[in-house]
Amino acid sequence: MKAVLGLRDAVESDGRHVRLIGLAVVTGILGAVGNVVFREAIRGATWLFQGRLAPLGRPGIPLALVAGGLALLCLDRFFPGEVLGYGFPRFLEMLHLHGASVKRRWMVVKTLGAAISLGAGAAVGREGPIAQIGGSIGAAVARLGRLAAEERKVLIACGAGAGIATTFNAPLGGLLFAQEIVLLGEAHLANFSLIVVATTTAVIVARGLLGNEPVFHVMPFELDSYWECLTYGVLGVVLGLLAVGYIRFFHAVAARVRRSPWPRPVLLLVGLALVGLLDVAVPGNVSDGYPVVDQALAGRLAPGHMAVLAAAKVAGSSLSLGCGAPGGVFGPIFFIGAMTGGAFRGLSALVLPGLTGPRGSYALVGLGAFLAATTHAPLTAIFLLFEMTQNYTVTVPALITAIVGLTVATRLEPESIDTLGLTAEGKSLHPTTERQVLDRIPVAAVYHREAETIPERATLPEVLRIVAGSRSATFPVLDDAGELVGVLAFGALRSLLLEEDLGPLVVARDLCEPRFAKLSPEASLGDAFRLLEGEGVEELPVVDPANPGRLLGLLSRADLIAAYNRTVAALGALPASARPGPQWADSYRVLVVSAPRTWVGRSLREIDCRARHGVAVLAVQPGGRVEPGYELPDPDRPFAAHDTVVLAGTADGLRAAQAF
């Protein structure tokens, strides 16, 4: 019997993987098409803003940026909160902290917003938006395929990688971008193969639509002597220090803008006008600056000029994205890295003329190493360089410079340019095991349905009698219709215990807190824990999401801790082959479901879902019980038709256990 079940599970697993590969192909094709549409949108916006004002000369640049800002404000009216600012960290947050709930409409919103921003001349990049556009395409395909959260997450990464791969005509670069930056370095063979399929498909389609034209026209890389690697090591130190300064300055500008009392529209327009004036003073600073980078890679720019351009791009990109212009940071990073590398070569040629090669070679290595130091993604940077040059000679200098730069940067600033802002908000994209456990358990599986409530008209003596007879420290207050109007904490009564004269005058409605935090049953225990900590309370009311005034029960800190301990113990008791590893939260889930029909009349010992499918039964709520509540499972008790069970295991294991 076990052999038959194992064969069936293997066939189902293989069929599902083939289906995922098909969805990855679709994502790659649509990602390439999305890239083409985005390029055309940028071209159209550039003609509309910069092209129409070109007869005015350089004074027309600030006007074009202000006009673009007005267009962005109009777009923000239709999609509030989704247009303005550097959006890639929010994309990562939605992917990793909100169940891969990337919005499908972002494929339109990000296309329009970033195209207007780049077309008007904001000093931003196109790569962050194209990754989000590709990710939203992946989310749409995953939704059509009705994929679970962890599979949807991988398909979103496929879309983001496809977008980057088509932008640089670099399938390996797109693949490693998806693995290192989007999936935060989580390496799973099945995920890796899907991303390979998506990025390769996207590049093939893009080459068919756009040709094989590279983004940058790179001169042949030259390494005069391997002693020159010492010079590249020093360049790595310089770029690492610059990366730390850029990351902190970038986020300091954004934080200062957020704290400003000025209205957001005014800040956007003033910021873009200043960026335009900066380009009037230092030409070449608008948009992503790729034509200027091409000149640096060809060795056509003087070292002093490149140093000024790098400083101007640091200021211009920080101001553009900080004031709210949509876009990415890859473009500015490429620009700053290339200019710094070229400027460093000029200084090195004076100090160490025998250990310094061509100017364009240093600009090229600087471009990749600065990307590694700011994004903490060295493999992405190195493979992008290799694919752009098709020259193995660049590998050794690039590795040395990138690793030295990354080491210096991470020692001084552990967070990358994409994660520093989220960390400042208390949001970690690398949650601890404890948080991973809590984030997988729904509140519905834990909270107490019975709660000691107090009528809003109850007088102080009546309130004190209820409190004295209860073990709870939090009491929901209900109106005459049974609607929740507030929460009364025991601490609020302490100052009134000796005020006997107030007894008949004060009622529960006067004592309760009308503004209170509440939970829905669908929320995770991770959400509950953060809310308990933030509010500084021991219990929170659980309400009906469809009717927030309807009280369902209470969740206490003690309930949360007990559920965590029970889940960890149950998962630890699984067979070694099914036991979660360090990345268990990517594949394990906790579900609250009605007892499957095939379980009715059979005991847990007979079903043995732990040994068969690697699924643990954490708790059972008997269907016939008058008082609702969960209890530990009895292995010899047969399941009844209306029982509710709490299961923990992989997505595949849970499906197999429920179908058994």
C-alpha cells in the first residue's frame, strides 16, 4: 500500500513540476514583452517631455522635470501610494513578509510611473521598475495557475529575473539577480531550474523582438599585468567606502524628505526642479545616464570630469528618489561606479603608472564592483560584467574588486541599499526561526472563543465584581446590541479602587479605551506578537473581519507562546526525512481545516499522517462540543464529521494527507 501511495505522490509531484515549468515559460515570454513595452513607454515619455522642450536648450531641463512631476502627481491620484518613490524595497516586503502578495496592476502602474520619471529626466534607473513589472507579471501568471504562496513567490522571482535578463541581454545575470536579490540568496534546485527557464526564454524572445544590441558598448578588456590586481584591490576599498556613504546619504535624504512639513506634491516638484538645475550645472546627470556611461567605458572622459559626474549623480539620484520620483537604483549605481573607477584610474596612473591599465577597463570593473558593494549581490555583479564583455580576463580583477568592496561595505554597513530602509522600520527580510514559526500559525487556531465581557452600562461596582471573579486582565466592553465598543484593562481601574463616591456615576463605557488594537482570525501569530509588543498589552480582541464590531474571542500572550511551543515540538517529532531544515518556512504551512471525509471514523493512529506524509496534527476541535475550543489530539479517538483539525507540514504533504 505504501509503495502505491509513494508512486502516486511521485507522479503528482512530477506533473506539478512540469506544470510549473510551463508557467515559467509563459512568465519569461510575457516578461520579455513587458520589457519591450516599457522601453517604448520610456521612448515616448522622453519625446513628450525632453523632446518637446529641447528648443529651449539647457533651461528646458528643469521645466521638463517639473512637467513630469505634475504628470506623476496626476497618476498618483488614480493609484495612491503605488506610484511615487523608490518602490523596490516595498516589492521585497510584499514578497517576503506578506505572503508573496505582489499586486498585478503594478505591471501598468510601474510602467507608466517609471517611464514618465525617466522620460522627464529624473536621475533614476530603469532596472528596479522592470523587475517589479516582471514580478507583477509572474504574480498574475501564478494567480491564473492557482499556485500556493511559496510557488507564487518563485514565479514572481522568475518574472523579476526575466525583466533584468532582457534589459542587459544577460540570462545568467537575470538568474542571479532573482536568486541573490529577489529571493535573498535562498538556493533550492527546483526554484533554480524554474528561474533558468524563465530568464532563458525571456532573453530568446527579447532578442527576437529587439535584436542582440547590448546595453553598453564595452571595449575589449585589458589586463597588462597580474600585478595590476593590487591596484584593483585598492579600487575595491575606495568603492566599498563610497558604497557605505552612498547608502547612508541616499536614505538620509529620503528620511529628511519624509519628515518635512511641506506637502508631498510640493516636495516632489521642488526636488525635481533642483535635479534639473543640477544638470544645467553638470551636464549628463539626467535619466539613467547610460550614454555617459558608454563614453566612460570607451575611455573618452577625463578623470576630473568623471569625479564631478559621480558626485553629481550621488546627489541627483538621492534627491530624485528621495523626493518621490519613481525609479530604481541600478542605473545610478552603474553610473557612479563607472565614473569612480575611471577617476581612480587617472589618480592611479600618476602614482603607479606601471600598474595601471586602460581607463575604460577601470570604469567597467568599477561599475560591477560598486553594484556588488551597494546591493550585497557579488555574483549578480560579476556575471553581468562577464556577459557584457564576453571576456574571461575581466573575471579575476572583477572578483578581487567586488569582494574587497563588498567586505569593506558590509563591515561598516550590514544593510544593503534595498534593506536599510526596511530595517529602520523594524521589518527584517531575514526573519528568525521563531518568527518563521509564528508567521505560519493563524490566529484562528489559537484564540479563546469564550471571553469575559462587560456591558457598557455596568457601573463601577459591577465592573469590579466582574474583574474580581475573572483571571483575565483584558475585558471587551459591549453595547446593548452586543457590538464591541472598547476594551477595559485592569490597569485602568487601579486609580479608581478607592474612589467609592464615584461608584454609581461611572460606567464601563467611561472607563474603556475606545481606540484599541484588534486581530482577525486570518492574521498570523507573527502579526499578533508584533501587535502585542507594539501596544504593550497581554491580550487582544479577535473580531470578525466582515464586521469589526462582532467579538469572536481573545488572544493572549500566553496562548501565543503555548502554540509556538506546541508547534515546534510537533515539527521536531516528524521523521528525519520530513523534518524542516533551516529554510523550513519557505515550504511548511499550518492550516486549520475541517476533518477530511476520508478521516471520519478513523483514528489518528490509523491514518498515521506523520509517517506517511510528514504532516503533524497540532490540535483538534471536536465538532459536537458545546463550548468551542482546541485540545491536544488523542491518537486513538476516531475523527467525527464536524471536527476541526490544525495541521502542519509541506504544501504537498498537506494535500496528500487531506486526500488520504
